[in-house]
Amino acid sequence: MSNVEEEIKSLIEELNVHIHNYYVLDKPTISDYEYDKMYDRLVELEKQSGIVFPFSPTLRVGGETLKNFKQFEHEVPLYSLDKCQNFDDLRSWVEGIKKEFPDSTFSVEYKFDGLSIVIEYENGVLIKAGTRGNGRVGEDVTAQVKTIKSVPLSIPYLQKVIIQGEGMITLSNLEKYNKIATEPLKNARNAVAGAIRNLNPKETAKRNLDLFAYSVNYIEGKKFNTQEEINSFLIENGFKTSNFIKICSNADEIIKIIKQVGEEKSKLDILMDGIVIKLNEVQRREEFGYTAKFPKWAIAYKYEPEELSTILKDVVWQVGRTGKLTPIGIISPVKLAGATVSRATLNNMGDIERKGVKIGSRVFVRRSNEVIPEILGIAEELPNSQDVIKPNKCPSCNGEVSEIGANLFCMNVDCPEQVKDSLTHFCSKEAMDIEGLSEKTISQLYDEVGLKNLSDIYNLSYEQLLKLDKFKEKKANNILKAIEESKDVSLSSFIYALGIKNVGAKTAKDLAAKYKSINNLMNANLESLLEVRDIGDIVAESVYNYFNNDKNKEEISRLFEKGIKIKENESLIESYFNGKNVVLTGTLSSFSRIEATKILEKHGAIVSSSVGKSTNIVVYGENAGSKLDKAKKLGIELINEEEFLKLLKNSSQN
């Protein structure tokens, strides 16, 4: 047997094991990306050698049928989608279609990451539903699909129609389910696959699934001209769709949308891993036809993987400024969403236990855009796997650790890591904005100069800074200048800088708006604090306890002695934005997002991060994505950057 033949057989054997684990046992042990890499290698070898074994997974579209389900025979065969690896491949595909039909257009939609489901209706009534299976025969999951509230049991269209869609669980519903589940689900796709392919429909119903329809595979008495018409038909008949369909006339327009969605997709409440591009004109699709596996008139562009499996090498505990101990997983490095990841977060000890995570086991890790990588759960327990041990001493100071609620806390307020983190937070941009005093520099100052209190920052000297590694005259002078400039600070920034437990930047702004001065806030009682917007018992107690601690009050006095002046009662500029709820989206060339937020707040606006019914205005820049689309649908006032600058200029002149 040749080396190529051996490699082909080895790949087939490994792939079939993973197919069985995923489709039959509902227990995946590798990620989609890792599976695709092996599958693509097998396709390449078969093509080069001409060797195709009859048991190769390349000869079928999907997975095996569960024996416990009745078979579901597809009247219309289901195909997979060919995929393009890069924009050059996409351009070639578009050019191939344009060569035949120069005036062709293309529909651009989300590539859902769930479970494909086909539903048949006759006389306007749902009669049966099935999974993809191998593309010809799937599993009859009619009872399970009927539990999905977004699937209509009857529709206005009375002739026979076959609908295809994606069974999904929204990420918010997955989070809710996992909070009460005895065994948390690993990820959204595994959650929906396990629910649909559960023999007990009552268990399916508990997961509160959705179905997003995207295709009409067969219909009597009607013809569609475009994908847009198909989408409209689905909506008219009560089906849920993604509400995302764009029509493009060339590759450049498609690529622009792919890039925009790539920037926004981490904010979606659904799991999607790419974009599906189809020839928009339905009648022309038949002329292009199909290969044995793919329609020639459609293709998928897949984003870089956001989820992979890897080995958990260790768990270390990180101490924050509030004393909370957070477990961090040290993993074998993997490339996720464009970055090499070697560390991933776990929420707390309870999270570790619920997910069944063990050192030495294979785990699923997810990262979306700039979101901190997270360990989702165990993929496979290996022979050398070991339990994670709950610490009873602080890893930073060896002090006593207490369990408060779901979390562990170091009770030593002088713990080095707590102090360093508090100092770094105080200097951050949304706080005192002391440029140059980074986490690394603060750590050096703590170790070499003895920097411990917030007020000590204002005692730093030129000579002390020059002692630090890689510090020269210019860098030292820039930091001293930034320290001096930080003394003139807004009330909300000062409150946030203090690092009060449970008080973020938004709460700090709400407190500043309510109390107008630091003295008023320091003297506030619990009843008064509970009157502040969005503040509950826990936050109110944190604020009250902080300002009734003698050590904290002494430190605030020392800060004032060092020359800090709070811009209390800072007057707002009368402007078009007074009292309006404003959302920023896209890239503004004139300001950063933080600068634009501060300007809007100075002009009396309430700046929010998401678009909703209470939003009055959306200010948008280049590459604005889903927020802009949602605002258009809700009829919210839209202001581009040029109009935004004009309104600001008019306000300053009044």
C-alpha cells in the first residue's frame, strides 16, 4: 500500500469517528474548523491520486441517520455548499457567472451555524419535518420541530410547499438555559442538534429553539424570479428569517458586505460562521445546475474560526482590584478570529465544575473579534486529565480566601495584585486618563519605588521614573505632564477612577448627574442612592460602604491636597442633542468613539450602546453595520458625520 493510500485510509477512519461522535452521539470532540481541514486534505488526496474508497465521507453530503428515528425521505435532494477560501476565489466564482449572464445579481445572506431542517406543508398545514441526513434520507423530527414556537403549524399558502431552514438556539436563550441546567451545553450548535434529535419532544421544548427559514425547495402553483421573492414569501407565510438579505451586482459589493458583517457578527444573538452568496435570478440557477455535491450557483465564504478544541494545560488564578480570584485557563496555542490564543477565561469555580473542565483534557475555546477568549466546556477527557483544585490561599499574597456567592475573594486589602490593579484602573483613559502609566509601568513602580496609594502617583518624581527599565528623559517628562493634566477631572471620571466595587463608567455618570458634587455623594444615604437610575441594593451598598470607610475618605482628602480639582456642576451646552438618546455606530474620522461619546454627553445626550425603541438618533460613520440597518427599520433619525459636525458647530456658536 502506497503512502498516499495509507494517508487516505487514515483520514477516512478518523473523519468517520468524528462524524459518528457528532451526528450519532451528539458528542463532538473536535471543532468544525479542524474537521474541515482534515476533510479538505482528503478531497485533495483523492483528486490527486484518483483513489476513492466506497466508505469515504466525500461520497455523501451529511451524516448518518439515528436508528431510533423513523426515516425521512427528501423529495428534493439536499446539497452542501461549496466554499471559497479567500476573496480571489470569490471573484473567480462571480466572474464565472457573469461570463454567462453579465447582468446577473447576487443575494448575500448569513450562513447559519445550526442544524438544517426541512418542513413540508400541504393544504396549509405542517405535515412532517426532517433533518438533512445524507441529503437523500434524514430523520423524521416532526414532533420535535412542532415544539419550536417560530415554526408555523399552519400557513396561508394552501398548495404543497417544502421549506428549508436552520434550527437555532439564540445565544441569549443558551445562556438562560445553562444557568439552570444540571449539565451546561457546550455551544449553540451542539445545543440545537441535541434538542432536535432528542426522542422526547418535551426535552426539545425546554431549550426554546428557533428556526430561521431561507429556502423554498419545492412549491406547487407558483414560481419565483429572485431570492428576494423567496424571502418575501417566507415572511408572508409566517416564517422567521434573519432579516438580512443584500443584493449585489459585483464581487466588490459582496466583499464590502462580508467585511462589514465580519466586524459586527460578534454582537449578533445567533451563531453564524460565514456568508452565503447565491445567484439572485432563480430561473438561471437551473442552467448552471449542480455537481454531485454542490449547486454551482451558490457559494459560502467562511470567516476565520472563532471556536476550536485544544488541550487545557493548567489553570491559574488571577487577582483583581476587588480581590476577586478569576480562573484563567492556560491552553495549547490556537489561532482564533485572527489572533493566537494561549489563555482563556473561566468565570469561577462553579463554572469549572458545571462545564466538567479538567487539566489535561481537550476543551472547546471560543473567541469573537475582540472578545476575551472563553473556555466553553470539555470536548474530551483524556487519560491524564486531573481535577482543578480550588485555592484556599491567595496566589498573590498567600492571604486568606473567602467564598462569597459564586466567587472567591482575597480578604487582604494590601494584596499586591489588588493594589497594582487599582492603580492601573485609576490611571486608565475613562478614569484619570494618565497616559503612559500602563499596567506594566505601574507594576515596576510598585516593585521599585513602593507606589501603593492612589495619591502616591502625584508624588512621583523625574528621578524615580528614570530608574525604571527603558525609561528616558522624554518618556519620564511625558508621564509627569500627563499626571499634572489629570488633576483637572470631571466628577464622573473621578468617581469611576476610585474603583468602587460594582461601579462602572455608566453608573459613575449616573451618580455624578444625581449628586453634582463629590461631597454630596460622600454624604448620601442608602435610601438616596437607591433612587439613582439603574442602581439596586448591591451597588447602593458598595457605594455607601466605600464612602463610609475611614481609609477611603482619608485617601480622597490626600488626592485633593495634591491639587485635584473636580469640575463639579460642569454646565451642559445647549444643543440639538439635549435629552436625546443617541447611539454611535461605524468609524468617525474626526473623533474616536470615546471622544465622540464625551462630546455628546457634554451636549446633553444620553449615549447608549444598542439601538432600541427608546433611541432618538443614530450617528453613523464609515462601515456602519447592523445598528444602522436596525435604525432604518425602526424609522430612527439618522445623522452622518458631516451633519454631526455641523450640529456641533451650530451649538458652540449659540
